[in-house]
Amino acid sequence: MNTTQDLKSFQPTKALLCLGAAALFWLLSALNKPGYTLNVEYPIRFVYNDSLYVPTSPLPRNVRVNVSSDGWGLLRHSWLPFRVEPVNYVVKQPLQTSVINTASLAATLTEHVKKLHVNYIVADTLDIHFDRRLTKTIRLVADSLHINMVPPYVVSSVINLTPRTIQVEGPAKLVRGLPDTVIVKIPRKRISDNYDEELPLNQLRHPLLRTSTDRVAVSFEVGELLSTPANSEKAKK
């Protein structure tokens, strides 16, 4: 019997190499075959006149697309998504547009992606909404009636605000609802010396609004209110 010689002639390294080569050959052959499909996230850039219109809800940065190709094409796309340039989606009439036209987007993607066949757009969130861009000037006024002073100290000068007006920009429906004047409250308690601080304008904070500034500088002088001789005599009586 040649059992010992057969065991000695068996070489595991060569067997593994043959098995690996066969698996690699099968993989390469499989990747060359067409007909693979995959849902991929594709970056999108919305093109519209942003000097006239503003989105009232966040625009999607990606759309889910069902594509087909050979194995190599899908492999390259799934491993290297950062190399894909965003596709431009033109919004011609923003005020009349409420959803993404999937047929138009698919046609644009077909021109943009040469090596992949675009089958359809997967309907996730395709709603888009716009409004006219509007700018409004709002006056800032100090709340002089509710400044907390330490008696007998009083405000002895004009209350200075810098700036005195701010510009607010955003969707027309939202901007039209803003007040013409914003009252700036002085938060410090028991003031007894000259005041000079920057205060936040929290009243106008909104994710859809942009303001020319989000802070206002407030300053004024403080003096001691001295009693007159006549008032002193009345106080003694």
C-alpha cells in the first residue's frame, strides 16, 4: 500500500492556491455578467434663482436611485461614492413646484451617469417647497421702562443701541409676520454704574431667517438722583 507516499505527496499550500485561483476566476467571471441591480444614494444639487426664492423646508442632498449594470460598474459605484459629482436638478418655477419630477430626474441622471442604467427613482421623500425671498428692516428700541436700577441711581443719558435697525431675510410669509419694532430688554439687575453690554437678539432666531446681526450693543450712563433742599425739608417734616 502507498498510503504513506500519498500523504507525503499531498501539499495543502498548493491545494489552497488552486482553490483561491478557482474562486477568483469565478468572481471575475460573475462580475463581468450584466443584469445586476442596486439601490444607491446619489447626490443632487437644486438649481434655482436663489436671489428671488428660498426653500421653506430642507432640500434633500441625496436621492435613492435603482440602477443596473455589470458587477464591475456597481462595485465601483458602491465603493467610491465620494467621487460622484452631484446631478443638477433645475427648478424652473419654484412657487408652482411641490414635488421632484422623478421622470425628469431619471432622464437627467441617465445623461449624467454613463456607465450605469437608471431604472427608476425610489420614492422616499420627494417633496420640495419654496417661497419668495423677502427682506424687512426692523427697528430696535430699548425697554427703558423696565430697567432695574439701585435707588437712587437713574439712567442719566440717552440709551444708545448699535445698530438701531436690522435687516431680516427669509420666506415672504414668515417675514411679513414679523413686527416692525423689537423691544430690547436689559437683563442685568440692580444697576448702579454706567452700562455697556452686547445683548443677543433671541426674538428673531429661526432656522429659515437670516439677520444682518444677532447681537445689539446697548450703553447708557448712570447717575445718582440727588434730593433738592425743598425735598429735604419736606422729608424732615
